[in-house]
Amino acid sequence: MTIVAIETIRTEAHDNLVWVRVETSSGLSGLGETFFAPEAVETYIHSSVAPNLLGRDEAAIAGINRDLVRQPTGYASSGVEMRAASAIDIALWDLLGRKTGQPLYALLGGKSRDTIPVYNTCAGPHYVKRKRGTDVDAWFGTDKKPHPLDDLRAFEEEPERLARELVAEGIKGMKIWPFDRAAFANRGVGIDARQIEEGLRPFKRIRDAVGGDIELMVELHALWDVASARRIIRAVEAVDPLWIEDPLRMDDIAAIGILARDTRIPILACETLAPASSFLPLIASGHAGIVSCDPGWCGGLSQARAIADMAAAAQLPFCVHDCTGPVGYVAGTHLSISAPTAMLQETVRAYLRGWYADTVTALPRIDAGVMTPLDGPGLGLDLAPAFLADKETKRRRTALQSGGIQ
């Protein structure tokens, strides 16, 4: 089989996402996805990627991934080139699974476990659905009408209720980011005592409400300078979080080392690094306490599997990132089932019970805080027919024709 067409799919309802379909001469197609700047990724795919992929053997995943992650620019970041490579790579793995009739976790090396515990990233149904701007409430999605599953609004206003609700569902952990408002206000430089106390308050209220019945994760979104991040980390040590996530720009290994040496809390790193080669010096430094990546940003499942293997070789726990889209989420769940040291699967219940379920045909089952992977061929899902038929869904296709590329 050869690659005969590449299609991109976007919708204004989710204007940070782009889906990619890779079609073959046999009629089979594979589905991929990436997040942020979808117009730029789409343009790059059709102008630069498609001309070099059309006509190639779709089973040559390693060679195609090598070529895409080593473009003249963008090969040491999760920029447009890397995100395009990620979406294409996920689609090619999906294709291989469909061709062989096997789920992705089997192709990635088989199961390291049958199920995996999940934690809840406390976003709401409208979180990061818009392009990022200076309005923090628009970015958070809290400028919309209240929603029963707006866990971001809940961790700011009713953290006790939210914590008790998650514990009752059997959820193993909850991740929140109450210091982000200060980061937006201060542009990430300097944090005062009042802002520290305000950011710490939800963590204290959760601990008072449920004690140690749920793990706490501190998300800092790489928004801070070293001095501010150090002050925040010292403050949150009092609530004994499971990890500190992305306290500053995570490509600065020396700065990460300053923080890591100054705290007993593991630093989780990092969804924003790409590709696998970018993780090698970080893991070798010993500064990362937990390794994380996003298959939709780091160069696809090919690179994510290599990152998971490096984490295992260094005897470090591994967690796949998810707070983007349903295809990337499901790709990550397959890796979590396969990766030797995977410890938890990130989920966003507001997405899983909302627009994820409206966008794709299947999602992994979660019962009592434990996820069971999809067993269908490849990813085990497709884009939902109703989603594809929606008038807001836009599709663009570049195909190989007898007269050339069209």
C-alpha cells in the first residue's frame, strides 16, 4: 500500500485542534491529531508534508517519522513542523493497527498492565477552546455560563465539593493551577505574599476536606521565572503534592536543576519538549522526577515510545499528557498501557463526558478511577459521522493523481 491522500479537518468550535487523515491505495485510512495553531499546521501539511509523503509506503513509519522530525527548522521544539509530524505519525500507527487488526498498545510492544489509574485535570468544558490571549477568563473558559462539569471554576470557588466528588468517583488525583491568575497579572515575573496565599488556598481547602484520600498535582504551565517558581514550590510543599508540573521553561536544564535541588517534591517534565532527543539531557541530568510527554506534540507515538523507554531505563515514572483532543488522548492511553513505568493516565472528565464523546465514536472505559484501553484495530475509534457532517467542520484534501498532486 502507498499513501495517496492527506486530509485535514478543522472546526471553529475547537479552534486549537486539527485532525489529519492519511489515506492509502487500499482504501484504508489512519487518523491523527495535534493542538495549537491549526491553520499553520494545516498549511504546512499540505504545502510541505504532503508532496513528500504521497506515493510512499505507509508502513515505513520509522523512516517517515525520522524525516519529519528532522526538518531544517522546528526539529528541537514542539512547533508547527513537530506538531505536523506528530499528527502524521499517530495516523500512520493507526493505519498499521487497522491493517493488522491489532490495537495500538499491541503494536507498541504489548501490555505492561491491563488497566491504569487515572487522575483528573480540573479543566472545564470550555477550557483552551480559544486561541490564547491576554484575557485569562477567556483562556480558562470561565467567561462562559456555569456548567456542572466546570472543574476549573469549581477548584477556584468550591474546591471541597470538587475534591469530595472526585474521591467518590474513585479518581486517584486532581491537578489544579490556581497560581496562573497571578502569572497572567505579573507576566510570570515576581509573585507576592498575597498571591502566594491566594494560590495556596484551594490546596489547603482540599486537604482539609479529604485529607490524603486524593493526590494533588501542581500545574504551573511554564509561566514563571526561577525565583517565583522557587517561592511557589516552597509554599505548596506544605500540602505534600505528588508533583510540580512545568514550573518554568522546561528547555532550560540548569534552571530546572536549581528548583529540583531545592525541593523534595518531584518535578514532572514535560509535555512541551520535543522530540525524544530533547529529553535525553533532561533525564540524564537527574532533575526530572517524573517524565511526561504529549504524543500530539513530541513527534508522535514513535517519539513518545522512545521517551517512555528512556524513562524506564532511568527508573523514572512516566505519565502521558492529555488536555487537548480525543485522538491524542486515546493515542496516549495505548502508550500508557504499554509503557513499562507508566504510573497514571491524565484525563479531563469535562472533556470525556462532553465534546470528546461528541467528536469520536469510542473512548476508553473508566470505572472507579481505572481506565481500560480500547481493543479495536489501531486507535479503536473514528471521527463521529455527525461531527464530520456538521456545517462548521471544514475539510481540505491533497491527493496523488495520475497527473501529479492535486
